[in-house]
Amino acid sequence: MSKPVDSAVSADGAVSAARPVNAVRTYVDQHRDAFLAALGDWLRIPSVSAQPEHAPDVRRSADWLAATLRDTGFPTVEVWDTPGAPAVFAHWPAADPGAPTVLVYGHHDVQPAAREDGWHTDPFEPVVRDGRLYARGAADDKGQVLFHTLGVRAHLAATGRSAPAVHLKLLVEGEEESGSPHFRALVEAHADRLAADAVIVSDTGMWSADTPTVCTGMRGLADCEIELLGPDQDIHSGSFGGAVPNPADAAARLVAALHDEHGRVSVPGFYDGVVDLTDRERELFAELPFDEAAWLRTAKSHATRGERGYTTLERVWARPTAEVNGIGGGYQGPGGKTIIPARAMLKLSFRLVAGQDPDRVEKAVREWIADRLPAGIRHAVVFGAATRPCLTPLDHPALESVTRAMARAFDREIRYTREGGSGPAADLQDVLGAPVLFLGISIPSDGWHAPDEKVELDLLFKGVEAAAHLWEDLAENWRDVP
């Protein structure tokens, strides 16, 4: 873990990091009001990608960001069209051709929001109250995208540079809140323009305001729907029950067999390649101030369960899972209807961790299903598009730079987390072959996707400072890029 930055002078007389830290902080404070005014203008654009009537607003949001990035100083700024919503690309080369290349990822679309959903104010009219900025997109993700504009300007002002210390690129998509349906194709089409030595994701958060953290990875996802077919139509259970296979019974048996008595997924080969937690990672997770009772209240649940031998945090961050998302078949109406149904269905999802390959998992699941179904039950399995897991080792030099940058901004020790969910950032790692790092300042109470979404202003400007420190640190400490 990174310690607070020492402000002393070293034995050889070299000035420590205190001077740039103070210079960055002073610059950010001087430009705070102008930054918030600009962010407010962007938040007023209802860039809701899920609602077709807002397609012009998503386009307007992309154009606004492109203009702002040009004003910031990026010499190359482009709006990239997709079959859906537009993305924004920007590039600002370093003066040193041998500097590392860094790609920052975020998104400019937002979730639907309306006053009647439970907002206390208009979700697209930003309001500052008690040190918090309330608006849809304040934290997810416009605030965390825009802090890079002030961050790079503070970096230049504090170091006296005319260009960033790294070759700095941005890719800000417009469909993340709609599942990023065209994102991978966009990345593949522009892979040469997006090539980078590291990817910085600023669509993420921290443990809490009092415990700043850096996320080191997120799980992948594979999901499927299983259709089970028995008789050609619903048939009488008295005439035929006990003599022909029942697809609803087959569905129940598949679910019952999905896990063993230790909570492990029973699909043969499911755990092949899994990268286990290191002892150090388990120690760091254990140091976090985790309140399991409070976590259960947030989960609206009454007990924990899962794979034996792992803590709750280890289960949700670093272990693969299989979940039943839906199950159905047969008569669902009031009263009884004594039939053997013709059809049943299951929806399953699998959270994947580093080392697991979604294609291999899909093959293993398909074989497991086929092997467990009785004769007379026909089936079809349809998998959705998979998301790969991503993980950056604790000793990776780029991760160490992110941690030091956060420590300089927060003046305190930085701890580590992982993310239990999944996201499109893994596509960047997969296509570009670059490690993914996370730099975000949002906290759980910010209410992503919920009424009264907000961002803590003090934390938002800590994000600005961290971004300002990161580029110099990467250039100084990661010269030998593989």
C-alpha cells in the first residue's frame, strides 16, 4: 500500500514530491469554480442512451465533450460514429517519443432519470448542496471523465510542460448505460489509433471517503438461456405422469446440481485456469473496514452463503460464481392444473475471474447440460456476448503509479479492492493487450443509477489531483514499457 507522500528533502538535496503536490493543489483550487460551471453545463444535457428520443442529446453530449477537449489543449479530437451512439476520441502526444502511451476510458451517456422517480430536484438541473453536486451523471460518469481535463491542465502548470509527460489518449463511449453493444467492434476497428501501454478506467469508485482505494480488477461475465422441451404439448399428469420425462423436473434437477455441498460450481472444468488470490491480497482485503451486517442490509438479504473457505469480500471480488437468474415452466396461474408441461426454461449467469476463458466456460456448461438431461428432453442453449475478466498484479509498475498518485492527492495510505461486477473495460485489455488500471473517486452513497445521484465535491477534486500526478509518475517510473 502507498503511504502519504513525504514532504522532506532527500539526503542528496533533491526536492521531494511536496512542491508539485502543492502546485497542483493550488492550480486546482484556482480553477474550481470554472470547472464546476463547465461540468454543470454538461450535466444539463440528458444524454440517456437507452431512450431513442434522447439520441439527439447523446450526440449533443459528444459534441460538447469534443469541444471541451479541444479547449483543454488536445490537438486531436474526433467524434466516432457507431451504429448506435457516438464516442469521443482525443490524443495529446508527449514531447518525448519514448514516453508511455496511456488510454483513459469513460462514458458520456447516463441512465434514465425523472423527477417522479424520487428525485428531490430536477435530475438534469445540477444542484450543489452540503458539499455535494446532485445530478444524473455527476458521478457516473461525466464528473469522473471531466476531471481529466482539469487534471491534465494542472499537470502542465505544475511541471512547466507544454504537453503531457505521457502520450495521452481518451476514449469516451456513448452506450455504456445501454450495455455497450457496439463498443468492442469500435475498439477493434480503431485498434491502431487506440494502442496503449496501459488503460486507465475512470468509471469506478472507492471503498469510502475515509478509506481511499484503488481497484485492481473486475470479474467477467457469461450468461445463457436454456430451453427444455418434453412432450409436444402440455399433457395430463394422471394419464402420463411418472411415465414420460418432465422438462420442469429436468430444470429443477439442473439447478440442484449446479453447486456441490461446499458451494463450488459443479460444472467439470469450470475452474480451469483460475488465478487464485495471493496471501498478500487476502491480507489486504481483510484490512478493509468491512461491516458484514451493514453489507447484508444493503443487499436486502438475511444471511451470507457461498464457496466454503472464502470471506464475503473474496467471494464477490475474486471467486467465480454461477447464479440462477430465472426459472420457469408449466402452469403459473391461480389454482391447480395437473399437467406435465411441454416446456421449461432457465437463465444462468457466470461471473468469471482472471484465468478463465469465456469460450471454454461456455463449452463446459453446454457439455454439462447435455450430460445431465434424460432421454426425451430436447434442449437449446443460447449464450449472450461474454465479457472477459481483467486483473492487474499488485506489483505492476503502472498500478504502483496509480497508487502513488492517489496517495499524493489524498495525503494518506491507499488500499486495494476489486470489482465484483463486469464492464466493457475488459474489451480494451483483450483487444489492445494492455493492463487495465482504475482511477475513480466515487463512493457507494453516490447512488449510481438511483434517484438523487451525487458526487462529493471534495473527492471529485481529489480525483483531479490524482490525475494530475499520474502522468508524471508514469513517465518517471515506467520507462521500459514491454
